[in-house]
Amino acid sequence: MGLFNFILQVVAVLICSYSFVSFAVHGNKIGSNDIPSTLDGPFAPHTAPFDVSLRGNAVDLPDTDPRVRRRVKGFQPEQISVSLSTTYDSVWISWITGEFQISNHDKNITPLDPKSVASVVRYGTSRNPLNHEAKGYSLVYSQLYPFEGLQNYTSGIIHHARLTGLKPDKLYYYRCGDPSIGALSGVYSFKTMPVSSPNSYPKRIVVMGDLGLTYNTSTTINHVISNDPQLALLVGDVTYANLYLTNGTGSDCYSCAYPDSPIHETYQPRWDYWGRFMQPLVSKVPLMVVEGNHEIEKQVENQTFVAYSSRFAFPAKESGSSSTFYYSFNAGGIHFVMLGAYIAYHKSSDQYKWLERDLANVDRSITPWLVAVWHPPWYSSYNAHYREAECMMVAMEELLYSYAVDIVFNGHVHAYERSNRVYNYTLDPCGPVHIVVGDGGNREKMAVVHADEPGNCPDPTTTPDQHIGGFCAFNFTTGPAAGQFCWDKQPDYSAFRESSFGHGILEVKNQTWALWTWHRNQDSRSGIGDQIYIVRQPDKCPIRYTQTKRSFASI
């Protein structure tokens, strides 16, 4: 019996091992014991069938919805959120006090005085007493238009306070506001990131993009909350306030509805609605944001991105950046690099030089995983925004590849797509996996047209984004699409694509294995639309940074 039991134990171990590394066909609903890994790739391209009935209710929440209404009085804090600094021992708490003001451009608005309300956070590891205190800074911003009939906006007082000296992987409680005037929030809590090491990671990281504030956004966020993330990434396009005129009239397509507008208007109260709606999540789960094109919001004196740069706290200074458009931070054994597609990125730019320094300082023995995030994708096979960010790709892809970036997250295209490992439009076992999650639920609805379908390849002259600048997307010179601007079938780099709203969850298991799961809104909260283990192979894909001349397949 002893030998028989031993044989049974050996067989059981072999079965368990096989279950972990043996996989069924990927895509759609995948069983927990049939999860593929990138070691099994590259995968044959697959497109999930599109069901018109599953497009979701992409209609904006009205200002009468109780979730977006102001529920505090006077200078009580609202729109409370947490964001990370560069390391586990520090976080930012942000909130707003006082009411925004909006009126016609010819009527003067007196902004609230930021100095009139203190920026204080009391915090500790127990609810009572909160025996630590941090003081921050405050600001007010305006969105102004020098045109007859347009309304100007001035925000409430925005507060940012940095908490320091925190312990890793620890639950902290906090209240924010101004105790001198009796204007403190209720008690909220957050959990710090694990210490940076190859053996410690946040349990679940939610990745979402192009959220907006629709009924479908509500479904996305409800599903996100049910998945209990420890960190949230928002890959750009936050509120879609710029789909509205300053009088609050909105449209699914701004350029279609308002072609004669003297400037691209924006209705700033949508930012306040969004902050209130998101508070149940982001008051306890740190939110890290990168800018998208809908945050441009041009106003007087050609100012842009004012709301974005004012409302969120970024660890820019802590990570050596001089801009809110690009920064980096650690979350356990992961180093995140957040990049700006709407600011200079060429090799002589401040951003590129910062990126070189940042990547050179990453110690992969401490943070083995390297994840890059920006808004417009380099690898998307949808007609919408096809090859729009090619100039950024030409400038930066080699640098990211040479430092062995593991995963890239993007939004912008309102659908889901996961790539095979790819570099320079060529399947490469050392290239990153590019994942597009621009399917958060925004009002512009779903992208459904693929550039490789007959008659859907865009004119190359229409592809550059006016805000990104430059023209770098030419016909391919090598590979399956040589001589063409688009593939005539789903590209080899595109492993899986589906037009559905949803969000993704990243669970890093150890220094080489990470589980990526994409959840569709139309499924139950536990339903899975796509799932794969992303596996690092540092022995086969070492860091190989050199200053070499790059020859792109697209040029």
C-alpha cells in the first residue's frame, strides 16, 4: 500500500503540473484549468463574433442622477481619491471643497480663495485615534472662453496632500478636510502597496480606459468593485466632458453636431459629476491616470489639459519628471511607466530623456516586471485610430524593447484587443504583449470596424492625429502586408479582439508569471471574456539597451 500511495501522489503532482501548463484553445470563456500562456504563442488571430444587442447602454448619466449630485454642504470634502507616490511608503489624498461656479463669459466670476480652507489629512492604522497628520496644498482652476455665448467655469478648491512614512501592505484609515472649521470628511481607508521585491505584488490591479460617465460605465465600475482590486489604472479619456457645449448640451459626436463651434467647448461640471460617481472606488483604491485626447480641453491662451493636471495628484516630482503627462511608480515588484502621447516624445524631448533615465534606474532584481502605459495604441487592428500614434512608436518602441518591457496597456480604441508578443510589427518572443482596453463604456460607443476588412482600410493621409503631430505611417515594406497600408486579414500580431465594453484584471503571481483576465460587461461579474498567463523569460530576453539606428517595417 505504501508504494501504491506513493505512485498516486506522483500521478497527482503530474496532473496538477499539467493543469498549470496545458491549455485549451484561447479566447472567450476559458476554464480555470485551461488557461493558455504566452509560452504557447504566437496564437492564430481570432475575432469574437459581434452581437449588436451587447453594445450596452452608452448613454450619459444625467445631472439628476443621485450618484453625481453634490451630497455635502459648505466646505465639507467631496470627490475624495487616493493615488500612489513612487514607493509603498507614500500616497496622495485628493479632494474638493466648495462649489464650482459657471456663468456667461461677460459676467465676472470671483474664484474661491484656495487659502481660505486648509488641506489636512489625519490618518493612522486604526480608526480612532488617527494619530498622524499631513498638510498639503490647494488650487483653483478655470476653463475660460473668449467667445460670445460660451460659459466660463471655475472649480471648487482642489486639495492634494501627501502622506509619508507608511508601512507596506498595511491598511490605513484617514479623514481629510479642514478641522479648524469643522469640515472633515468621514473615515475612509486604503491599503498601501507591498514592498518592492520579486516576491510581493498587489493582489489584483484593474486596468480600464475611456470610461466616461454612462450607464455602461456604471456597469463597468460595479464589476470592478466586485473584483476587489488593490490598484486601478486608467489609461486616458476620463470624463468626456468635451462632448458637451458649455451650456450642458451634449452629443455622441462633437464634430458632427457642432461643426461651426469657434473652439472645441467642454462642460466642466461633468468632471465634478465623475469625481462624485467614482468616489466609492477611488477613495479606497489608489487610481493612477494618464492623459488621453479627451483631456486636451483647449481654452484661452491655448491652454490645454488644465482640468486633468489640476484634479489628479501625480508622482511626477518624486519620479524625476517635470510634467503631469509622464511619470513612474512601483507597486510591489512591478515598475510602471506612464507615458504622454500628447506631449513631445522625440529623442531630443524632455520626456524621452526622462524615460531613458527612468528605465536605466530600474533594478529588475527588485522590480522584475516592467509595464508601460499610454493612451493611443501602437498595435490595433481596428479602423478607428488605425496607426494614429505611429510617430510615437517610431520614436520610443526600440527603447522600450531594449529594456525588455513586459506589457503595454492602451485605450483610445473603444474595443478590446490583445496582441501576441510583437516588436516592429513582427512576431517576437521578446516583444511586449500589447493590450487595448478602451472599452470602459464611454458615450462615443463601441468600435466595431476592422481595418483589414474589405473597404475599411483608411486613407493614410487621414491617420495622423492633429494633437500628436507628424506623419510616420507609410505602406509596409516587408511582411504579410508588404506594399500595403493595411493587412488583408486579421494581422498576425493580433491574437484576440472583441467589440464589447469591459475591464481587465492583472494578477502578478511571481517574478515570471502573471495572469491577465478581461471581463465583459454583458457577462456575470465572475464571467471571463479572455484570459492568459503572460510569462517573462529574462534568460532568453535580457535587457539589451544600445543606441542603434532603427529601421521600421512601416517606413
